[in-house]
Amino acid sequence: MLQSLKDYPAIQDSYKVVVAEDDAGLNVLIQKKLKENGFSVVSAKNGLETINLVETNDHIIILLDYLLPDMNGKDIILKLKEKELNVPFVMMTGISDIETVLEMMKLGAKDYLVKDLDFLDLIPLTMQKIATELENERILNRSKENNLLLTRAIEEITTGVIMTDPNQSDNPIVYANPFFYKLTGYSKEEVIGLNCRLLQGEGTDPIALKKIREAIEKVESISIEIKNYSKDGSEFWNELLITPVFNQEHQLIRFIGLQKDITERKRAAEQIETMAYHDFLTGLPNRRKFEKELSDHLINSKGGHNKTAVILLDLDHFKIINDTLGHLAGDTLLKQLAEKVKQNFGGQHSLYRISGDEFCIIMPHVEDKYEARILMEKVLYQIREEIIIDGHEINITASAGLCLSPENGDTVEELLKNADSALYYSKSRGRDQGEIYFSTLNAKSFKHFTLRNDLRKAIDKKQLFIQYMPRVDAQTQQIVGVEALLRWDHPDWGLVSPSEFIPIAEETGMIVPIGNWVLREACLQSKQWIKKGYPPIVLSVNFSVQQLLRNDVLQTIEEILEDTGVSPDHLEIEVTESSFISNEKEVTQVLGELKKRRIKVALDDFGTGYSSLYLLMRLPLDTIKMDKSFVEEILLNPINKSIVISILDLAKSLNMRLVAEGVETPDQYTFLKERRCDEIQGFYFSPPVSPGQFEKLLENKKWQLEMTSEKKDKQENRREHFRISLVNPLIMQMTISMFKGKEVNMGSTEVFVTDIGPGGLRIMMGLKLPVNNDIQLTLTGDILDDTFHFQGNIRWIREIKDGIVFEFGFQFRIDENERIRLTRTLNQLAIKLRNNKPPTKQLFMGDPVKEIVKKHNNTKLIQK
């Protein structure tokens, strides 16, 4: 391999270099470097000038920057090719332009240069090398006119040249030039008389060999890239041109083969492709490779009987390992798991790393879901096996989602979406397990998935907004603060509860940009109130642990305060107790820095998490916010009452302000006021309101907003048909059957029917669905001896319990015959209920609200 200019003949004057670079300073430096090394140089600032120079000059080499003002490098080369100007060029690129480099190499780039520290020094060597190669080709073409010149050129050329005799048995080699011997490592004695097969090996492409044989049999020329092997077994790549030679009688007398060594170019291309399509840490193919290969599998399997399975894997609680043992241990774990799982496949299936702790498996040619499930369970079992890293015994599990093509989708997007939905469902059922898409997906996981997809666009589409909830001095009833509460008005699902979308934002990392948006918008609104003449009050904004752990969190807060003009004294950052799990040192340090900047800090939902007296004494807190769960039963439960009194005393002893959340009755307020609670927050004073409504509170200087009475929901159910109220509700299964005009295939969710008539029914469940005619539901269940499948839409909704339990009015879409059958059955049911003979197998004997809350709490406990 040639390493410097002295390795190449001095032929600078033979070629003129067009420096196509729009950066004037860099253009001058490149020209200077080339001229210092004897090159003739012309300059072009854009694509049009480059094309004009090529058209008006001979023996041109273009040194081409990919991005020029009027067109890019690809467009320039394509325009030259349209004009039949196949000009050699070298591409200049940034180090991250991997895909661009691949594309330009395919268009014929002789080489590429990365604009790094050694960039200018490499230019003369690269251009000299290419000029030499071009000159070799030119010499070879010119030598065809003169045998003497041809012989000399062949002996001197840095391209391997061989001649074979097709008139002898096995078409043996009868001549090879010196560069061929240098390239292959063979001597003249070891080559002459043998077939070119001596250069072939295991890695030589059989398809390429077949094309060569066919060309020789047809006595035709062929140009092809092929891998060969030298005498010592090392591989090298040739750009091989084979041409038949005829005598004056047009009889075939020789085949000439020209072997241009393109090994370095091939290795560079392979390296670029590896970088573009493989994960640096594990060496596994990455998401880009996954999408490409899955797309290829789906195209190839169309019309066949076999299926393609996609398994999505996500490590459970991987963040804890990173936080406790460090990112180096986390990286080591990922590499070991990747190697362990990959050993299962034996070339039949493929494993990909598509994000931080998320992997995907493609299983082509599977018979059914059961075959795929066996592999999924095997992989999950392997992941459970203990791993030792730096002396630490690590036990980790994974959750998985499986779907199959074509029944679950025939595009990459559909399959990945459905596998992700099944993955979410397996997490909701307790993690450390796998689920199959079509057998387990229900309305809750379907809603979760659509919310997860849409959340990234919610800010840009102006679907997020902020409501403001006042904090009132318990003694004076004056508004002393306000909490900014994020809301999402989704176009399909309506108002989405923060308890639904905040965990999604934290899971996807969107919580950071969303949290920063909330802080900025709330500060702008606070400043707007001050400009209108209202007295400044404390603005409280919730922060997630992900925001607190970012290196730039303090800088971000300072910039927003400076941009909006809000004083640090009027900002309070609320954090939850869960923020301190595994991050106590880091979070405490950040809170201390906030205090130094005169920004207040509040501990939200106190009493529900992991706080200890020791932790409270160490934290730089201004305010404790007592969770509403203590306030709810403050006058009913003696234990709760004692806890509240203790928390009030604790806050005073620590010199912290106490805010009681969830105050909803006059008695609760009176109790807290008498015990000198500092501040009150709750629906007794005001629910969260819009900025305009909050202004009215400030303007009237009173704590209770006179809300316009809302129209009563349609839950009065004034319908033309009779109704049956069920003290013990019927149990039915609900599924979403149509979503925005498309059929949806999913599993079911249990609902409780508390009221039913021939026109509709009232249901209760632990999932909030909107009043939206684009969402059609199907309810299935038995009433006495008949099974019914009711299709219809939600007509009204009412929240029963803390964003956990909801009641809906469901209107049937049934024909008259089905309505008659239902009426007959309901009459029979009414008689049984009147005679105290209820169908106990079909009824839930208990309080449905408590049952839904119980399941909700169990699910939260499992997910933790």
C-alpha cells in the first residue's frame, strides 16, 4: 500500500483539479495545498460553475464538496452523466455523512475525504493516487495502438494484467505482468500454465464466477467485482475486466484480464455500512437494519404459507442497574445479554438492538404463533439467568411482545406497532413475561399505544394546555399561590388524565421537553398577570426526576426565568418522594442549588412514598404538600386524623409550610384551619381553571370561583324505553370494534352494567373513554339464557372516583328484531329480580367501585 507522494509517479501536470467548495476560506487552503504539490487547479463555488468547468476543460478531476449552494454532489454527478461526462471525482464530507458516502461511492466516487484535522494533508496524496490510476488506464488505452508501447505499459502499470490461451486445454495463463505477481504473491513459475482458479477461495462469489464462465463461453467482454485470494491466503478485491482478443482473421487467440485492486475501497465501504447498520456497543444490527431486513422478508413472503414473526423485548427496570452500578456495568450487561440471546438462533433468526434497552427478533418462515412463542419464552428464560459483572450478581428480567405477519399487519410500521402494544400489555400484567398481540390486546393497551404515538406531536399540534389551581391561606382565605397543572386535549380520546400520559412521557423521555414547555408557559402566564396589575404570588410547577437529573436543569430554569422576567422568589419547584429513590444524592444536590438561587422547593404527595424523618431533615425544602388521601377521611378515621395532626406538628418543627391537598368539604377546611395548617388546596375552594377564570379569582379577591353550572349529563337516561336498575351489576366484556372508520382486532375489558333498557345501558369501568362517534364499542355478555352482542357508542361520561372509576351511558345500534329479543329477556330479568331470584352467576355480588379501585391498585403495585 502506497503511503506518500514518492510512491507515485510525478504526473501532476497531466490533470487539472476542480476544487468545488463554497467555503471561500477552505477553497483557498485546498488550492494552496494542491499547487504546492505541483497540481494545476481551478475553483468553483457552486454546482453550475463545476459543470461549466468540466465541459470546457480536459483531463479533469473534481474535488467535490457534497453540499453546494445551488445543488448537492449527487445532483452534480447525475447532470454530468446525463451529458455523458463521466468525470472522476473525490467526495469531501463530514464524518457523520455515512449514508451519503455510500450513495456517492455507488455513483462512482474514486475516494472520499473526511474533513478532519488531517484533511488538508491527505488531499495531495489522494489526488496523486487517483491521477496515477487514471494515467494507468489512459496509458493502457493508448498502448493498444502500438504493441511496443502496450508491452511497456503492461509491465509498468499498477494494475494486474494476465493473458490466457483459450485454444489450450483449461484456458491456462500464458502471461502475467509484474504487478499481478506483486498483488497475488505468486511467482511466474507458480502461475504460468495454470487456470485462474488458483486465485479463488471459499469467499469467492459463485454468482460472479458463473457470469465470468458464461462470458468466456460466449466470447464476450465482462466487467465485474470479485473477491480473490493471494498465495498466503489473504483476500483481496478486484475490479476485473476480461476481454477477448482476435487476430486479423477474427479468430480468438487470447483473453486479457485486467485486475484493479479495490481492496481498500471495499473495506472502507464495508466499514461505512457496518457503522450505518450496526450498533456500536453490542455489534448487533440496529433499527435501520431491522426495518430494511423486515421489509425484505415481508416482500419475499407474500403469497407464501409461512409467516414472519416479530418479537419486541424490553429489559425490566434496566435504569436501576445504570443508576446503582454505573453505565459501564449497564453496557457490559447489554453486551453479555446480546451474546447469550444470539446463541439461540444459529443463523435462522436475527436479533437487533433498536434502542437503549430494547431489542427485536425477526423469525422468518414460522408455522404459527406457537412456534414463535416457544422461542420468545426461551429467550426470556435465558435473560433471567444470573449474570456476574465486576463481582456483582445481577438478576434481570424482560418483557416481550409478539406479533405475526400477515394476520397482525403486512408493513414494518404495523408489526412494530402491534408488537409494542403486546409488549405494553405484558408490562401491565407484571413484566417478566411475553404476550401475543391479537390474543391479549385490550382497549386499555390500545389507548396507551395511540397516546404514546401521539404524545410526541402534542406540543406542536397545540393539544397540551395548562390549568391553574389556587393555593389559599387557611387563615385569611387569600390566594397566596397557584399550581400549574398540565392537561391534554386529545382529538380522539378527549381530555386525557395526567395519570395516563405522564407515565408515558417519562417512559419515552418526552417528559423533559414537555416539562420545560410547562415551566416556560406557566412563567409567561404569571408575568402576564403581574403586568395586568395583580399582586405576584408563588407559581408552583411540578418537575420529574428525569428533568432534575439532567446536567443542564439549572441552566434551563435560569434561562426561562430570565426570558420571561419572573423573579426566582416567585417560583416553586414541586418534586415527589419517588424522585429520591436511587437518586437521593443527585436530587438533593440540585434542590440545594435551587435554594441558592432563591427558588422555593416543595415535596408533593407527602406520606405516600418513601420519605423518612432523616431525609426530610436533610432536604432543602420550603413546603410539604400533604397527600389528599389523608384529608379524605380526616373526620371519619381516627388513625388518619392522628396522622394529619402529626404531619402538621412535624412541618412546624422543621420550619416548613404545610399545604393540605384535596380539601373538598367545609368540615375538612374547619378542622385544618383550627390546627393552624398554612395553606389549603382543593375543590372546596376551586378546581383547576383556565387562566381567564383564575384572573376572576384574583380580581374578586375571593377563593371560591362562581362556576357556571354545567348542564346535567345525560346520565339521567331519560329514554323512551323502560329501565332496569341493578343493585348487583351484570358483568360484560367490552372491546373497541371500530376506531376512526377502521376495524380493530383486540381483546376485551371487563365492565359492570348498572342499568339497562332496550335502548342502551349504563356501564362502569376503570378506563376513561371519550364521547366520540368515531369510536364504536361492542359489549358481549349473557342475560339469563341469552347471549347478546351490543354495538354502539358512548353518549355521556361521568367520573366516579379520582380518575380511576368512570361511568358511561352506552346507546345501542341494533335492529328492531334484536331489540324485541332484548326486551323479552329484560322482562324476564325484571320478574326474577322482583321475586328475589337474581341470576347470581351473571351478576357481581359487591361494590363495583371498590372492585375497580382494588384492581387499579394491584396493577400499580405489580408495575412497581
